[in-house]
Amino acid sequence: MTLAPPPSALRRALLLSAAVSVSTAIAQTGPSADTRVLKVVAPWEIGSLDPSKTGYVFTRLEITETLVDVDTNGQLAPGLAARWTVSADQKTWRFALRPGALFHDRSPVTPEAVVRSLERALAQPGVLKNTPIQRIAAVNGEVQIELKQAFTAMPAFLAHNSTQILAPASFAADGSVQAVVGSGPYQVVRVNAPQKLETAAFEGWTGKRPAVQRVGYLASGRGETRGMLAESGQADLVFTHDAVAIERLKRNPRLQFHTLPIPRTLYLKVNAAHPLLKDIKVRQAISLAIDRPGIAQAILREPKAAATQLFSPGMSEWHVPGLQPLVRDTGRARQLLQEAGWVTGADGLLRKDGRPFKLTLRTFSDRPEQPPMATAIQAQLREVGMDVAVAIMNASDIPAGHQDGSLELALVARNYALVPDPIGSLLQDFGPKGGDWGAMGWQSAQVTSALESLSTTNDPARRSRLRGALSTVLQAELPVIPVAWYQHTATHHKRIGQVSVDPLERSYRISQFTWTK
């Protein structure tokens, strides 16, 4: 009689089988005669060739470029634009292109080609919709952008992947993208959407010739499969690992494990107009009840992920070192709730004027850490008498609940690096009307003023004061309640060297890698 393997062994066998199948798919992305194909695995599928939809895949693989880039410190740097200037009234920006830049079809990168790409980006859903652009034109060999009003963050918006520059040959007659012909160090060889992509080093690249000449990219949605591919050596570079696999991956002698905070924050979105949440003391009590270090250690497996303020230390310009940190203090939380008129009943739950303190916390499972985090927060809030139900919903239910007013609490994640200057997200989240993923039922004249001023001033000292003032108000009034700073994880096989992980997730930096064996 043949005995069935225990469930855990069976599960591991099935995963290994899946990993082998995926590995075969990776191998097929590169020519069989070339054993030096760098195999990259990540969760993100190639849903479209259109930059407005999945442009991040092509910028991360260094196929396409944006006018403006970002350096390792998160500061703006030259991209396809070698330099840029702004008029005295800050309404006209001029971008001089990098001399000798070529598209992958060997056509020159011209101001006219750049204008065409940017005009198309402006017409599509994307970040340029949030800028006061009036006109984009090729003027005297440069790209000129004219604004309706001063907007100092304009270069940062031109670093977003949706503004990547494509060759004229990329577009069909109807304006749709039929091929991704970029200007980066790697060119597309083959795309098998939504999972596979093959690239090769572009011979016309004027920068340093990459040591890695060929790359095979595979999108794999299962974290367990990605982990198996890393452990087995069937992938060279793997991004975004499940927390449960982290310790095992760290112990693998063939792998180098990377974890670093990125500018994405997990926080509670609060309906500050709700009768139970409009009192600032209640929002402060919720914050004081949350055990951020415990959540970071138990769920994210990274103590450094506990958020003490909205912006992580990696966001050097926005993180305020002297800001009073968010901490857990259940005694102080109970005191604030009493001051707000809430009384603890015999069952340990709060009531006020006969009304129980009952709320629903929405979240979604697209990010696997969010449901267990929501459950942990539910238990911690109950310790101070709050009865909170957790509802696992679709991500779309968060903005829908914002729009119809039904949302009470939501655990969400916000990436503040989509535009390198977080002002791009903050304008959406904390303006007078709030935002689908930001403030709800809350506004601050001080924050509105700070955002407007940050959009129009270049003075470093003033910008620093404004950022500090904005962060101080958000920390005090808690229209959103930070819980954790997202930890980006990756592994690379030690057969490749000079590997670094971009905390802004703009690039995989493959052109900097070397082969060690």
C-alpha cells in the first residue's frame, strides 16, 4: 500500500513542481545557446504595452527612460533630459535632451518625439492630469512645457513611469502602443504577455556597456512559487517574498537576501466625519492602542517596519527626525476615550449615551499582509473597548466607500514614490476635499496652505519648514493613522554581483550587475 505524503510535504512537492514549470518558462524566454541569461522573477504582470497601465515593467527593466530620473538618494537627476531650466515666473520649463541618445530602432531621440509621447501621456489617465500643463512643444531644439500656473514639482512628475518616452515607431496609426521602442540600455526582444519578456543589451547605448547582455523576465503571482525559484537557483533575481519564507531564504548560503523600507506606508484611513471618529481624541486613542512593533515583528517579520510617522526614514526630505513618534500607550488611550465621553461597560466595551462603539474596518487581500494586520488591529482596539469588525473586500470598495460616505475605517497601503516628490500624492490625499486613498471628512487650512506653497516655491529652507509643518499637523490630527512602513524584499543568487535594490522601485539596476561565476 502506498502512503500519501503528509499535507505539508504534499504542498511542498506541488509547489516545487510548479516552480520547475515556471523555471522552464523562464528558460524559454532566452535563446537556448546563451547560458548567460539573467532570470528575473517578480509578481507584476505585463498587462499592456501602454505606459499609462504597466509602464513600470519597462522602466524597471531599463527598456524605457523618462525625461527626469532619480538618484540613489531619491533626488532628481538627469534622464533623457541632460538638464532643465525654469523661467522666472516658474511657468515655463525647458528640457535639453541628452546628446546622441537613440531609440532602439536607431532613430534619434528628438524633441518632437518626446513631445508626442508627453502629449499622449497627458491625454491618458495618469499623473500629468494633476499638473497645470497648458502646452508641450519642441522649441529651439528643446522640449518646452508651459504651465497655467507655477508648479515647482513639474520635473518630479516627469520621472513617473507613465511619462516614459517612446519612439514614433511604437505607435499605431490610431495612437495605440503597438511596440515598446525605448532608449534605455536594454531593448525588447520578445514579449509574451502577460507573463514573459525577453530583453537584450542595446548596441546603440552610449553609456557603459552592461555585463549582463540578456534578461528573461517572468511574472509569477504566487509568493511561494517565487520563493521556490529563488531557493532552487532557477531564478537569479526575485522580488517580493512572503513573510513566512523570509527566515528560510536568509539561511540559504547561495542567496543574498535584501530587505529595505520603501516609500509605501500601511495606514488606517479614517472617516473623520463619522460620529464616532470626528473627535480627535478618539483618533489619537486608536493610534495609541496599536502595537506597531508587535505587528511589524509578528506579521511583517521586520521590526524596522513599525511606523513612527507617515513618511519612512528612506524619504529623507519628508521624514521629520524630531517629530514626536507614534507609540503604544493603552492607558493614555483609555484616558482620552474617557475624556471624549466614552464609558467602559461590564463587557469591557465602550458606550456613550447608550450607543456602543462599533465600527467596520475594511481591507483587501491583494497585499497578503493586510488581512492579518487588520485582525491584529481589531484585537488591539478591543483591548481599549472598541468593537471593530474586519471586512475583507475588493480594493475598489475603499474608494467606493469614500465616495458614498459608507467607509468607517480602512487599512490601505500608499506608495509615495509613484511621483518622486510626494507632493504628487499629497495633493490628491489631503487637499480640501480629501482623496479616495487619503483624508475623509477632514481638512486643514494649514495643510492646504502648505501644499499650495510647496507647489510654488523652490527655496530649500522654506520647503523644509513647510514639509515639517505639514507632517506635524498630520501627526497631531491623524486623518490617516500610520501603522507600518512597507518592507521591500528581494533575493539574488550569488552568481551575480554589484546588486543593489532600488528603494523607489523605479529600476532593477540590471545594467550595473556583474557575473561572479
